Amino acid sequence: MAITIALAGNPNCGKTTLFNALTGANQYVGNWPGVTVEKKEGKLKGHKDVAIMDLPGIYSLSPYTLEEVVARNYLIGEHPDAIINIIDGTNLERNLYLSTQIIELGIPVVMAVNMMDVVRKSGDKIDIKALSNALGCEVVEISALKGEGIKEAADKAVAAAKAKKAVARVHKFDDAVEAAIDAVEAKLDDSVAEAQKRFFAIKVLEKDSKIGDQLKVIPDVSAEIKTLEDKFDDDTESIVTSERYAYISSIIGKCLKKAKSGKKLSVSDKIDKIVTNRILALPIFAIVMFLVYYIAMQTVGAAATDWTNDNLFGDGFHLFGMEKNDDGVAYSDDADAYAEAMQIIDGFISYGEENGVEVGDIADAMDAESDEFDPANAAKAADELLTVFDANTTATYLVEDEETLATDETESTYADLQSAVDTYKSYGCEEPDPADYGVFIPSIPDLVSKGLEKANCADWLQGLIVDGIIAGVGAVLGFVPQMLVLFILLAILEYCGYLARVAFIMDRIFRKFGLSGKSFIPMLVGMGCGVPGIMASRTIENEKDRRMTIMTTTFIPCGAKVPFIAMIAGAIFNGSAIISTGAYFIGVITIICSGIILKKTKMFAGDTSPFVMELPAYHWPKVGAVLRSMWERGWSFIKKAGTIILLSTIVVWFTTYFGWVDGSFGMLSEDQMDYSILAKIGNAICWIFKPQGWGNWQATVASVTGLVAKENIVGTMGILYGGGDATVYQTLASKFTEPSGLSFLLFNLLCAPCFAAMGAIKREMNSAKWFWFAIGYQCGLAYLVSLVVYQIGVLITAGTFGVGTVVAFLIIAFFLYMLFRPNKNAQFAKIKTN
Ligand SMILES: Nc1nc2c(ncn2[C@@H]2O[C@H](COP(=O)(O)OP(=O)(O)OP(=O)(O)O)[C@@H](O)[C@H]2O)c(=O)[nH]1
Ligand SMILES: [Mg+2]
């Protein structure tokens, strides 16, 4: 016989931790209330026929928010065989409120008092026997985190389910209340099971608005309600609530012995005094986020990512950094000396070409790439070069900077040429081979292309693999080290409980603007991925607020947006951590401004949901949990690279390297990309982004592929700007200016999220109209913001003034009007001030 056991309890009491421990699952656990918003089923380890159901946390069986409805509907409608009611032992009194309701459901219950490790440490004593007697069900002490007592709890629940023995009610409410309940029970029809009658009777008495969904017929009980309300001079819901609290206080004295802690502040309280301090909170938050980004983007993470990009996907590297040859000279020194000599020689050749000196044959003989290259001939040619120039020649020529691709005029004397030729010949007229300097590991693209060449692979396939897949997927994978560092740091902040404080701090700010602090939890979750972020909006009871949160949550950079932010910051802004941290603050500011503007429209007007959130105690993050969270997020990033991004890069590569030249369709060479299919598509739509300063087909196409998955922006750039001599970063730096780079970044940060997140928006909005409204709002806002940033940017940096500037100022004026216009819908506020 299959058995289902539901885990029910208050938010943040450890249900999911217990679920993971019992089933071996890996569900998301976070140190704040409202982490789980959907029910989740798993199999009890070692029992194939026992299913465990993790539920969202609830404070009572009178649900206010969507995820509470999920939990209640499950408990009432699906009727699990047993419930493990998890109670946070550090907060017994409040947690028991739900328990008094759960034992009325007519389902076998086992109470699991969790967090016993913390309870013991604090010195409190819980009398399990007394508690069990008072509640009429089995009680076990557990620590879900440490795995203590969990097997016992599960076994007891299985036994209770098999015995099918519902909780024998020990306690009675006030006689008048009991009489009313009995009377209502008698009025319920037979479709209500006997064991559930008490629960439904109380709910009907309480005038619960949503209970109609569960009952076929709601009996008329106005007489009973009136009698009770007259007697207690209160409404029935409050009467029942205070009866429950009276019951709890009657048992709590018998079951709980608090350690004499006096009035000393706990460590958590002391930390909170500082980090949630009215004045310090925000600067501390800014510093913490800056440090997170500084470490991930500029120091540790960046070093690892640079190494990966430069070596693994770039030029290759020497094992363990040992790169000395037999004479003890470092490879990099030799390579630099050779490159410097070549620069002067090439300079003289191009100077000669321009000034009518016959250097063509010399250049050919020295061309190491050519098939007929022979070092002996090259040496002779080099000597000849010395003879064709006059000893007092000073050559001027252009040199391209490797980083910025900017060209610079340089001068070299004949003496420079002489020593350059000597150096050139001393290396045997060929670039020093890194393999002569220790164990050299070629880069992945080099290795693969050599292998493919050896295997006589067709050109197009080689192109697909090297220029398509490796360039695209490699560009994304190059960010894995940075992402892992970032994920570790965010996981630490989350597990220790700091992120819950951030929600609290932000609530103070949000509230000033008429927004609910509850909107901040989805944003916190959205820092990992927008999909669960959007789902986390279920904790908001007010429908208008919830819609608004769904619309704005993805403004926060999710993990997938990080690589492209890092790429733009790295290529155009010198890797500045201010750009990466700034992306978060821009996300938050956009959410706040959107909130203010939208709240003033009829569609979203109304009171904001109250924000009640307990601050969980600080925990030391567990190394295992942090690493697991890092790995999970990192792995999903890698998995995506292997599936959707791989597919996208193949499509991008094909459409980039195939196209029509002179009327015939075929494969294109690197300098013909402007004729490609992709260029055609991009060119057809890129005018849209002219006012943003990056209206070229490459950037446009990258933004479009970003809608499939945001990592694609980097992958697509890798293909479109890769190839050729310069690195992707160098090409990017040459194609974007600071204003256009910033505008590109902002557009892609704020516009519609990836398909997966759009799907989540569709699901949560549950309405095509609202879905399109959300997507339209995001794209429209992104378009305007990026336009303004570019136009004002060029006005400041280059003094360019034109139609675009005027439009930008008009947009700003409109925006300011929307932001500061009086709120017509907030009449109550006006009345108050009068
Ligand atoms: N010290 C200690 N911490 C625990 C224990 N069980 C859970 N926690 C921590 O409590 C926090 C909340 O755990 P979750 O399992 O996410 O709680 P939940 O009940 O599923 O929360 P919601 O899904 O929000 O309702 C996490 O930080 C856990 O690590 C325990 O036995 N001891
Ligand atoms: Mg949970």
C-alpha cells in the first residue's frame, strides 16, 4: 500500500531540510521564510512505497497568499495518510498555533520538534512527554540539519499512517464555543468525512472566505455566529484565535523550561543592531555587494576567468607556469623580444611599400605563414632589407595597440632595424616555439583545429567546430570560474541569514515609495535565476502588487546575465567592479522607479501588502551546503552551455558563415560575414537601435539570441567578434564606445528575460494580456533607458547634440513627470494630510 506523508509547518522551520534528508533530494533551502512555494514529492529513502511531500510554510490554515493556499488545499483536499508537523523548537509558542489546527484535520499527525541542536545550546528544555500528552499525538525531537532523530520521526509517521489513527483530541475550547462547533458540525452534510467535520465546522464559524472551494454546501450558521459574537463581544475568527492561544499558553508552561538568559542580547541581535541600523544598513549593504563583485569580478574570479580565456581558450599555456628553456630564458621574454623585432621590421617594410622602395620579394620571403617559407631564405631577405634602406632612414609607420586596436604612429631608426634583424636571425627567423620552453599545453581551439586538420576534416565542419561551437560555447564556459566564485559568495550571504536582513532593510526603503518589501524576496531569489524569482512572488497576497513584482523581478541581473555584464565591463570599462555592482543597483532602482510609476496608474493602485517577516537567527554557513549550492547553480550553467547554448551557437554559426555573395549561396570567408544570412536579418532590424548607439547587426543579433538564453549574448559575440587576429575583447573595445557599451548593457539587462523566465511570467500571470503587458513594459523601458543613457553619454563625452539629445531630454522630462506627479489614487493620503 502506498503511503503519502506531508511535511507541514511554519515558514523557515526546516521542512525542506528534513525533506532533503529523508528523500535524498536536493531541494532549495534558504535561511528565510517563504523559500518553498510549490509542493514537491519525493520517495522516503529505503521505502519505495512511502512518498514524502514538502509543502510551503504556513502560519495557519487560514491562507492569505497563493503558496499558503497550495499547502492548505493539499492538506485538506488530497488528504495525505499522515502529517509530520515540523515545529521550530526555538519558537515553540508561535509554531504551536498551526499545530492546534493541524490536529483538527482528522489525519494522523506526528510532531517533530526541529532545531534541537540550537535549543540544547541555548539551554532550554522541552518536555516531550508533557507536550505529547497535551496534544494527543506522538512527539519526537529532531535536528533536520544534523540528521538526528529524523529516521525515528519518519518511522513513527509511517506507523501512524498504517494505524490510520487520527489524533485523539485532548483539549476542549470554552463550553460556548464547543457548543457552537457541535451545532455547526451537525449541519454539515454527509459529503464531509466524519473526521474532518470539526475542522470544517470551525472554518465555517470563522467565516473563512475560501472554504467554499472545499465544501459542496455551506450551511447557514448565522444563528450560531450571532450567539457567539454576542456572548464574547468579538467576531468569531478572533474568538477562535484567542481560544487557541489560551490553549497554547495552558500547555507551554508545562512543556518548556527556558534557560535563565536574563536580558542579554543574543549574538544575532547584536549583529542586527549594526547591519539593520537605520543609517548604516544601506552603506553596509552597498559595501557587501561591492566586495562580492570585487572578489568575483576583479580579483579571484577574474584572475581565474582571464586565465581560462587567455590560456585554455586563447594561446595555450605552460604547465604549472614553468616556461624556461634550457638556457634559463623565459618564453615570455623571448616572445616579447621577437615581437618587438618583428614590429620594427614590419614597420620598415610598410614604410618601404609606401615610399616606393622595392620590398615585395623580401616580405614574401619572410612570410612565415607561406608554404614556401625557408628560414635560410628569410635570413637572406632580412640582410637584403638592410641594403635597400639608406643608413640615415628613419621609418614612420602605424602600430596597432593590441588591447584597444587603436593605431599609433611610431618611428624607428636604421640602427633599430639593424638590431631587429640581428634578433630576428638569432631566433632562426621564426617565432620562438613555446614547446621548447617546458611542457606546453596548446589551447583547446588550437588543439582541436590541429586534430581536425590531421583527420582531413571538411572545411565547413572545421569551421563549425572551431569558429562556431568552441568560440561560442567556449566564450560562455570561460566565465565558469567567475560564476563559481560569485555563487559561493552569494550562498554564504544567504545561508548565514544576511540576505533575509537585506529584505528587511529594503522594505524600509520600498515602503517609503508605497511598495511592499515582499517584492524584495523574489528579487533576492532572482539573483540566482529569474524563474524561481518570479515564482517567489506568490508570497505576495495583493494581486496588483504580485503582478507588479512579476513584471519587475527580472530587472535584477540573474546568474546568466553576469557573463555579459562582465564581458562589457572587461572589454570596455577595464573590468571595473563598479559596472558589475552598479548593474545590481540599477536593477533595484529600476524596480523602485517602476513601482512608483506603476502604482500611480489605475491598474496597480491600492494599498500595499503588509510585510511581516521574521528575521532568522544567523547561522554559520555550512561548507557542504555552500559548495552544493555553488555546484548546483554552476552545474545548471554548464548544462545550459551544453544544450541550449550549443544549439544556438550552431544556428548562429551557420547563419553567420553562410550567405549570398554575388547572387550565389555558399560558405563565406571571415571578411565576407557582412553578406551572411544573420547579417541580412540583423541589418533589417538594427536601425531600431541606432538611437542607442549600437545599431549594428552584430550587437542587434546578440541581443536577440539573448532572448533564448542570456548567456547567448556572450556566445554570439564570441562567434561574431571572434576570428581574425584580435581577441573578442579587443574587437568589442573597438566597436563600442563607453556610452554605447553602457547603453548596450542596460538594454540587455532590462529588456525581456530569457524564454524560460518569460514562460514563468506567463504561468504566474495566468493571462495572455498581462503577459504581453509585462514583456512590452520591460522592452519599452529598456529601450528608453538605453536611448537616454547613450544620448546623454555622447553629449557629455563628445559634446554631440542632435535630435536624439532632444528626444532623450523629452523622455527624461516625461519620466520625471510620471515619477513625481501627484498620486490621484491615494485619496486616503490626502485626507490624512488635510
Ligand atoms: N541549526 C539548525 N538549523 C536548521 C535545522 N533545520 C533547518 N535549519 C536551517 O533553517 C533554515 C530554513 O530551512 P528550510 O528547510 O529552508 O525551511 P523551510 O521550512 O523549508 O522554509 P520555507 O520553505 O520557507 O517554508 C535553513 O537555513 C536551514 O539550514 C536544524 O535542525 N538545526
Ligand atoms: Mg522549504
